[in-house]
Amino acid sequence: MSKIKLTGSNSGYVEISSAADAGNLTLALPTSGTALLGNGNNVHTGITTFTNDLKLEGASYDVLWDASDNQLEFGDNAKLSFGASSDLQLFHDASDSLIANTTGVFFIQNTGDLRIRVDNTDAAIHCIRNGAVELYHAGTKKLETSSSGATITGIITATSFSGSGENLTRTTQYSHRNVIVNGACLVAERGTSSASTDYGSVDRMKMTTANLDQLAFLQKQTSDGPDGFSKCFEFDVTTPENSLDADDLVYMRYLVERRDLVPFFNADGTGKNFTLSFYVKAYQTGTYQVAIYKSQGPRFIARTYTIASSGVWQRVVLNFPGDTNTSGMDAVNSAGFQISWIFAAGTNYTSGSTQTTWGSWPGNPGFAAGHAVNVASSANNYWRITGIQLEVGDIATPFEHKSFAEELARCQRYFQVLSRNTSAGLNSHSRYPALGNGTNSTLWYCYHKQTMRVRPSLVKSNITSTTVEIFNYSTSGGATYGGSSMSEGDENHSQITVTTLGGVSTGHIACWRFSNNGDCYWAVDAEL
């Protein structure tokens, strides 16, 4: 059979056709009741089976049953709607997929655990039946609820917290967690400015140079800082280095006493993670390097940081892993860490690779391998630092401010002025007793203000016969200052021999004092 045509008295016709040799084709019609097929509404009872694709065409968007893919395919913006007023809709627009609910509460229910993932492996939210709710960041769990509260891994940043916080616990100590002495640069016992290397201005900050030709600079205590800080250490170029030779090197270093670093190591000698943070401001932008040398080992590690904007204070946070291949830190009074902030370095110090994990000393080529800025290149250049903090743990806590009196006392373990005069005559009338000890010699006994790290050496700044005078009470006569030296002493006191150019003998009671208003001092030094 090829075709059956039914015609009526009206125009048009109904055609039922089949492919050639398709076999029998049956159309069963009821003898009475509702018409099965027509130009209006059609009624189908029972199961209707479509063996190929089925397309439902809408006014703007379509739905297709794709037999080859075994899936019902909704075109963009074709919606699956539920409710009398399309209260719940599921659809995909040109770029996103949406579940839209406009009435009541939207529930997602499951008899087991509920998991939301970004892809097949990247967890986002896990809701465990009768258990915890877990939140993940990039597949790493950051929050987990429990019957007693929640556990959070990482840093919590909030605009405010309610409550006193008395029940909060921490894994590191509350106070004295910062092992840097004078980290806020409040104390400058030697003076506020020096054109020399070594220790010169801000206590505990030491300038080091090598093989320079023209460079002149000042190391200074400067009245500048970010919010909450009044002072900083400054390296200020006054005469630049014409060219940076391969063996040129300029840096500032801080030496940490070993006994202060004992909490940074476990009982088995392995190191704990720790964090170095500081505020820095410089004229030159670019990549700078900080290096840490551990004398007991020795061991070495380095980090780079970037100054992005000229003349703007920024906080730098550098995390360091614990050294697992080390012998710990002895609780003695020698140097433990040498922290070096690089300012300029020639290729002899930069030709290696930056050692970002703990290892043995890399030699000179690795000392400043990540440093890419030459602060010595121009008299416009400067570099400032304050708020230096070194603490156990992975978190850079807010800087631990201490009073000036406390910082001064801590600095005096390493350096302390015994007596000072200034151009303003700060101490011009004070007298210091001395005992005649032989011809033209007196002994001055000094008790230290703080116990010092080791027996100190004597430091004299502008102490001369014009700045110091000696009076002999036994003869009621004067004597001319001849010189001074440390004769005996320990960590708690010093015995200083003050010689004269005549006028003093054994047993005489004498004294010395500053004779004019000049900048000068006697001090004792026990620096690392």
C-alpha cells in the first residue's frame, strides 16, 4: 500500500501515507465519543510512544527530546516551571544556569550527606547527615561546625567582634611574642644620626658595607612612620656610588640572641614555622631581599618583597617554614639569627639563585640573589623601616608595642651610656667620684643600669681634655684628663681607669665632670 486518501464535500483532504512496503498500517477509530484527531484539541489515552526525536516548539524557545543523546534538551531560556504561578523555575539563559523560587521556603532534602562541588573534585560545601557542616576554599577545609561550636583554619578578618574575647585561646604567647628588641626604633642611645658603618644610631640596627668607592650615607633615627609609630630607622644616601661593582655590598642587619630563639624550635631540634613582619618605605620601587643566616648549623633562607609605590609606607609579611634539618638552638648568649635587609649588591652576591627553603650557606652568590634594586645609585634614594616583628607561627599578629622605658632597658643589655653631655649642657654639673690609684691615675666604679649580655668594652665618644675635667678634693686642685680604659668588670659593673696629666696620687679623693657643653659620652658595649 502506498497511499490512502479520504476526501469529503468540502475543500481540503486528510492524507495518511507510509513508506513503500512498510507493511500493514492500522488506524483504529471509535464508533462513538470524542474525536481522536482534529484541528482543535486532541485527546490521547494510554501510552503514546515516539521512537525518534520529539521537538516541542514554543513561541521563542524550544524543548527537544534527542533520541541519540538519550536526553531532554531545553534551549536557552526554555524553562521548567512548577506551581500555579510558575513559582519555581529551572532554566539556563545565554550564560548562566538558574533555579528561581518566588514563593515560600526553598528546601534541598537528602536522606544522606549533601555535597556541593565546583567540579568533580573541588569541594565547596559538605553537609554531613547528623554531623558537621564543612566549608572549603579551593578544596581545602576552612570551617567545620561541631556540637560545641566551629573550628576555623586560617585568618579571620572582620570589621568588628562582639564580646570580650576572654575565652579565646591561642597557640602562641600573648605578650613578649616579638623577639626583636627596639622594633619600633624608639631608642637611639648613640645618637640620632651617624655617617659610619656598624652600630651608629637606632639601637640594635647595624649597617654593613663592603668594597664601596664613593658611597656616603647616614644611618638615622627619623621621625616618620605609619599609623601608631613615631620613629623609624633610615638609610639615607648622601653621595651615590658611581657604578655598582661586582663586589659592592650594602645592607642593614639585626642579630637575634640565641636564647631568645629557643621557643622557635621543638624539643627534638626541628624548627617551628615563624613570621617576620615590618613596615617599610623607600624612594625606589622594585624587588628587595631579606636573608636569614642561622649561625648554629649554619643554615640559610631568603625571601623577596616588593615595594610597589615610592614614598608610601607598606607592611610586609614574610612566612618562613620551620627547619626540619637542623640541630635546634642552644640557650646561650651568642648570635642565633642574622637578619639582613639588602640595599645594594653586585653580581658577586646576586649571581646565584634565591634560596627560599632552608639549606646550607649558599656562598656569596646566593646571599642577595633575589635583590634587584640599587639604593646606592642616587642621592635621592632612602629606605626606612619600623614595626619589625619576629614571632612563632604562621600569622603576623599586630605589632607588639612596648613603652620607651621597657625598650630602653632591653637595649641596655647590649649597649648603655654611662654618662652623657650635650651641646645644651644636659649633664655639665654632675660629678662622678674617682679614687686615686697610683701616680696620675684614678679608678671610676660604675654599676650598669641593666645586666649586660657579656662583660662589655668601653666606648668613648668625644671624650677629651677639653670636654672632661678632673678635680682633686684631697688637694683642692684640678687635674687634666689624660685618657681612660676598662680595667676590670663583668656583666653588672665596670671599673674604668681615668688617667691624668699630673695632680693625682694614690688615695686621693677626686671626681670628674663634663667641662663644657659638647656632645660626648662614655658607654659600655656588649653587642652581638
